Amino acid sequence: MKSNRYKQVLTITLLFNFTTILNLSLVVAKETETYIVQLSCPPDHINAETEHLESWYKTFLPTVNTDSDEKPEMVYAYRNVLKGFAAKLTVEQASEIEKLDGAILAQPERNFGFWRGSNYGKGIIIGVLDTGITPGHPSFDDKGIGPPPAKWKGKCEVAGCNNKLIGVRNFVNSSTGSPLDEDGHGMHTSSTAAGNFVEGANAIGNDSGTAAGMAPLAHLAMYKVCNENGCRSSDVLAGMDAAIEDGVDVLSLSIGGPSRPFYSNLLAIGALAAIQKGIFVSCSAGNSGPLNSSLSNEAPWILTVGASTIDRKVTSTVKLGNGVLVDGESLFQPKDFPETPLSLEYPGMSGDTNATFCAPRSLNNTNVKGKVVICLRGGNIGRIAKGQTVKDAGGAAMILTNSQSDGATTVADAHVLPVSHLNYKDGRTILEYFSSSLSPVASIIFRGTVIGDKSAPQVASFSSRGPSLASPGILKPDIIGPGVSILAAWPTSVDNTSTNAPFNVVSGTSMSCPHLSGIAALLKSAHPDWSPAGIKSAIMTTADLINLNNQPIQDERELPASLFAVGAGHVNPSKANDPGLIYDMQADDYIPYLCGLGYSNARVTTIVQKRVSCSNIRSIPEAQLNYPSFAITLSGNVTKSYTRRVTNVGDANSTYTVNINTAPGVSVTVSPSTLIFTAVNQKLSYQVTFIPVGSPPNQFVEGALVWNSIRHSVRSPISIKYV
């Protein structure tokens, strides 16, 4: 029986219309997950028997063909805790249910136990390479944290270290020698990864609540390798070298640079040395989006992290003289700013480029005093600096409008005057009103913190994009995580008030990287036997594909995000804790891949730091690496086949069947189409064959390969380039 099932081959030929990018809604809609459906119960059903309630609940399930793979499946019928049920549904089916009379909400299930199950990261050491740190902040209090593991060999070069902050060292040769944070970046990233619980956290009175890092009870070690002049590669290497020697478990580097071959990329070389010691490495994807092929940190042994929005905004609403209201953002929310309309002025109407972007001193000879001033984002002028220009010229407030490339991405900054930062579409509304009105006026209404933005998570405009230049056969970025308007620790008060717990709100892939570093620490704590590649696989194959509006994750254009923007999707920590299967690798598994890149023996030796002769190694193409995603190039009628090996980390006895969502112009075969496991840590392999059919489009298309069991869905994104 087993041998016959192993010989099954699944062949699928897809005949979709040719498009630049396969509409992700087609992919997402076909994949099911458990939804909690809440219903408004009619009076005659309130005290109904369970079987009667269940019959009523089933009337909400969409009807599909009996042989469909998308058939809704009831999981639980609730009676006491709420009126409603849990069911396996696709995104489309959940949306259909929400439209029915009596339906209140259909939301994906959440896992409440991951923090506790991972012991909040206890015993794991996260090494952060950044601008330093300032001990004494409550985010670095050691309440509830025991001594570091016996393996720890690091040291603290300042007063104030404890069981939370176990190491602080300086590696910036040109600095005064102090590892303290004079910038704020290092404080912010460190507390995001591993900050302890801080009640009453806020920034200028906004985003109030209890702050905590991803792994709040993990140990933290800071290696200062950056200052106001940047991060020198010699200092970064020295910091990585020390962190490996000291015994960290996770390395977090919100540092990056332009794409380089791996043999000349010192950060990539240092990261592989860490992987060889079993240390997980998480790095920022870069802030050069939305340009294609703008990534940093592309090596397959690194987790490359892009940035997404969160559902919380600090809202400032612009009210125009015609009554139109548009919502923007600003962390500075003055309570005494009048809501009475003020004259609206756009200095850019003069044609002066400097005035358009509100460059320093560009408004000194303009008539902006007491007015609301429109400034365009960009021009290599910082957002807060634009406001300072307006303030210096006597302006009362600023409306900051996005460029088209910035799209829908707005951020909450600690501005120096009343501001509303608007997206591109709303910015056009402002400019059109200004141009069409004889006496344009506007006011700004400050609404404070607003939670529930259903467009989140959305890929940030600045988040760097693939495809990778250093290795096009590896799909990058790997994952996206929160990186827009993130609240975390800061060395000084943003509003110059006296507080022992200053916080600030900052944006960038520098903020998303430590989120993933902390999540990796949680996974390491929960699964100490998992390799860095196994942890990365768990994060990638369980990622979310939909936003809070139950639609495919979008980019800054408010269109479905491509794989080169979103990677495998948005991180879901609870699902990553129980992935079912992982694509595992050891450090030496990268050697055949490096030889396959065409690197010389000397260059491969430089990267892996041991003598290598590629002629004695069976080199592999990039797409053959046992990676949790696929990046394939097809041309003509050439068929390509690749193998993958998965390790069972779920139930001992489990069966997985394959489902393919792929691209136009290709036939895909997977053999075997069923994987049957009988033990934990058992490894099984499968082969995927891509066969071009018809007239392929000369462009990128995308899809996914998903292994489904009763409890798990293990998803690998597929990018296909036709040449």
C-alpha cells in the first residue's frame, strides 16, 4: 500500500490568462484555514439544543461541489462561550459568510499559547549589532529573568548590566570608546527584539499600553558597531566575531548595503560563520523600495526581513474648506491647536523645487506665516526637517503629501509643529482642492491613537524588493514583519519631558528585523534541537497571506503584493511554532550551492572558511538548494526538475498531500503527491518538475506549492521567470 501511494504523480496544467503577476487572490482563495464565525442569534435559537444549533450553523457554510478540495468543514459548534462555530474555510468563503444576514464576523483563529510555550524566550541570548545601548531603561530590567547560561563568555563595558542586559561592548574605532547609544537606533532595535514588560509605555502620550519585545525574558547583548557616521565593515566583523565567541544564540543586524557577490560581502561571510556555530542570523532587507532588485543581505543562510504596516495609527485628520476629510498621521498631537480653518499655502506652485520639498531655508522669502503649508515628501529632505523649515518660516502647520512611489505608506513622526502626513491619493485630493479654490483653507484635527486599520499588514513603500542580484535563484526577501510606526525604547525623551521610560515611534526594515530576531529566539527556546535553517523554514512556510480585511496582502499601490515584496508572507509566530514540516539544512549544505554559482575554489573557501575543491563536489543549481521557496527560470521547451527534503516535526503518524497553485504557461508534476510519515524527525523527499507549455509570457509569474495534512499547511511560494 505504501509503495503504491509513493508512486502517485500529480500532474496539473494551468490555463490562466497571461498576466504580469498571477493575481494572489487566486492563490489565497484556494487555501483553507480555521475561521471563528460569530453569529447574531435569533431569539428562538438562544436556548436551542446543541444539535439544532449545529444544524442552523451549517446553513451558513457555502455550498461547493462534493469533490472540491475547498469544501468547508465544521470544526467546532459553540453554544455557551458565543453563538457561532469554527470551520475550515477559504478567504473567499469567509467573506461570503460575513455578507449573510445573522453573521457578525469571520476571523482567522489565533494561538494564545506561543509566548508561554516558548517560556518568553528564557535562556536564549540575542546579540544585537547596532549603535549601542543605554542601561537603566525599564525595557532592560531583569525582573523575572535568571542568570545567563553557563556557556556565556561575554562582558559588560558599562555600569548597569544585569540578567537581562548581559553584555555591552564597543567596536567603533572612531568613537570615544563608549558603547552607550547616542542615536537611539540600538535602543529601539534591542527592546523590539527582547525588551522586558513596561507598563504605561507611550510616545508623547500616544500608543499607550504595556510595551514588550518579542522575546521579553530572553537575554540581550549589545555590540556597538555603528555611530552617526555609519557602520564600518571592519567594526561589524569585529562585533560578529565577538558575538560568536561570546555564545549568542541569535544575531540581529539592522544593517545593510548594496548587493555584492557573497565572496566580497563581509556581512554574509560573517553570518555563515555564525550559522556554522548554530547561531540564527536575521537581517534587514533594506530601505530602498519600491525599486526592484534593491535588496541587502541576500544570502540564503540569512533571514532577509522586509517591513509591513501595523493596524495602529496616530491619526491627524485634514479638514478642507469644502468639507472633505482625509486621515493622515503624526506622533505629535497638540491639544491646543485650533480646529478653525487657516489659509492653505503650497510653495511648490512657484516652480521652485526646493520650496516644493520644503528644503531648509527655502521658505524664508515666501508668504507662509500663520498658514497650513503643503510640502511634498522626498527631495532627500527628512520628514521632520521639512516641518522645521515650515516652522522657521512662521508656518502654523504642515500637510506632508506622499510621492507616487511612496503610495499609501504613511508614518507617525515626532514632528516639531502640527502635521498631517497623507498618502499619495489623499495628497492629490489636497493639491486639486488648492488649485481649484480661490481662497483655500484647511484645519488639522488630532484624533490620537486609532486601532483597527484593516489594510494591515501592508508592505511598506520603502521596504526593499527582489529579485536578488547576488543569487536570482533564491527568492528574497524571505518574510515581512512589523516595521512602520513601531513603538520601542529610546535613550532620551522625545518631547523633552522628564521620564525614566522614554519611548519613540520609528519606521524602517531596521524595526522589522528585530521582530523576527525575537521570534527566532522564541522558536529556539521552544525547539532547542531546530537548526537555523529549520527555524527559518518554520517562519516562512507558515506565513500569513491575507490582511485584516481578509484580502491578499497589498503593497503601497494598494494592489496585491508580489513575492519580491512580501516573500513568503507576513510572519505568524504561533503558526511558526507548529509548522508540521521543515526544510532543514546544515552549514555544509551551502557548499554545493556556492560551487553551483560558478565561484572559484578560492572564493568558496573564502566564504566557508575551509578548503574547498568544487571539482570534487557535486555542485547544484540555486533552485536545488533545500530552501522553503522556489525561484525558477524557464526558457523554450526545456524541462527543469528539482528535489526537496522535508523533516517531520509534527505528529509522528501524519499524511500530507500536495496542492499546486502555479503560473500560466507551465505544467507542474510533483512526485510523490503524498508523503506518509510514521515518526517524528523522519525525512522524506519529493521532486517537482516544471514543463513549459504553450507560448510563455516574457515576465515573472508566481504561485505556490502546499503540503496539507489534517492539522498543517506547509506552503512554499514559487516565482517563475520566463526568458
